[in-house]
Amino acid sequence: MVAQVIDGKAFAAKVRAQVADQVAKLKEENGITPGLAVVLVGEDPASQVYVRSKGKQTVEVGMNSYEHKLDVDTSEEDLLALIDKLNKDPAVHGILVQLPLPKHLNEDLVINSIDPAKDVDGFHISNVGLLGTGQKSMVPCTPLGCLMMLRDYHGSLSGMDAVVIGRSNIVGKPMAQLLLGDSCTVTIAHSRTKDLPDVVRRADIVVAAVGRPEMVPGDWIKEGATVIDVGINRIERDGKNKLVGDVDYARAAERAGAITPVPGGVGPMTIACLLANTLTACCRANGLPEPEGLTA
Ligand code: GUN
């Protein structure tokens, strides 16, 4: 079998176009412009790239972007004061604090100080609990993007065997909750899992979110399975820098029914879903119907 390539770049462009349409309608019919505030503490180069990209795409879909760049030694008190101000600002519908934070700041405390209704990352403990109990919540962007691609490819996921490799709060755990919500039988695998190859070989859906280059060999993949590769790992091969996923793409593509490439798979969906979440938060804040197809 030769896998169908799931084109995340094209899918993300479609999601952004849907968001842009809805934003235009909101402005015209309700006089409301959704606003996203992004807070970056320090000068981590990768975080700076992400934040720039988020700001650019926010403006491109017609939303307001508010960037707050704070000094690396900003105190917790000052950061919490800024979040409090953003929580109270009616022009701000979504708040994202870029992680990781410098070591002297308590990440849990900071994230949990964001108004859950504005927590477009879905990291606040209230949103984690709401998702876990199947209630309306803000859903973390990367797993939401994976779910959208799976639903688009399969239609219904009901009854499918899914394995999520990785148990992070940002991807693995919420991904498992979303798959369970769509009636998959879900296994969360991690570094202590016994016989991981066997677990993966039984799965109709494999979501790899570990951050270890090509740790899933192609021959673990069941014929016809769908592979969603969340990993983005920079490696050196043949003297060149290269981006690879957590799955050995070339070998896995010979067995899978469908697979996301790296780059151009899950990656572009994350920011697209952040914009979708900001739109959703804005609609909820204003008592308007939520955008269709852009939520879990
Ligand atoms: N750092 C890396 N990924 C993310 C993300 O999805 N959200 C935030 N806030 N920080 C990140």
C-alpha cells in the first residue's frame, strides 16, 4: 500500500480561510473584531519565530494582534498583573503565554491565572477538566488540528483502535481525550510501555508525539493505518540539517493508508487552530453561535 499524504499545509490554509470568512462576517454584522494577545517573556529564538508567525497570521485573517514582549527577568508579579489586565480587556478574546517560561516563573501558576474563557491554548486546569469530562472547553491547538485532519480523512472515528505515543499535557493527554470523545478505543503509550511495537501494530490510528527523531520504524505500522506525526525534530544527515518527525516517514508511507509528512503535516495546523480557538472564544464571549467545523 502507498499512503495518501495528508497535506497539513493545504488543510491549514483552508481552516484560516474559514476563520477569515467568519471574522469578516463578525465585523460586518456585529461590529466585533476578535483579538488575540500573545505574551513572550525573554528572547528564546524558537519562541520568537513562533510568536512572529502567530502575530502575522492573526492579522492576515482580519483579527487584532496584541504582542507583549517582556524582559527575560520580568517578575512573576508583573507578568500576573499583565495577565489580569488582559483578562479584563474586552478587546482581547484570546490570551496565549508562550512556553517555556524562564525558570524563575511558575508556569502552572501563570497559565492558571488566565481567564479560562480566553485560554486559547486550552492549558488552564479548568479547560483540562472540562475536556476530560466531555464538556465545552477550549481545546489545545495541536491535538485539535490532528483531530480535524482525522475527521476529514475518515469521517467517523467511532470504534477505531488509536494509540497516542507520548503523554505530555500539551499533546498526548488532550489528544487521547479527543479520540475517546470520538469513540475510539485509546491507548496512551510512553517510555515505560511494554512491547510498544505490538501496541502500535494493532492500531488503526497512530499519533506520535514524543519528540524523538524517527523512533517509530515503518514496520510497526499496520497495513492501511492512519499515521499522524506530531514530532518536529532537527537532525543532521549527510552533512545537512533536516527536519524529521517521530516516525520513519519513508518506510511508514509504504504501509500506512494515510500519513502526515514532516514538515507540512501537523505543524501548520497548530497556528490555524489557535486562530480558530480565538474566533470560538470571541463568539462565546458575545453570545453568538460558534463557528461550525472549527471546534472539537
Ligand atoms: N510553546 C510551544 N508550543 C506551544 C503552544 O502550543 N502554546 C504555547 N503557549 N507555548 C508553546
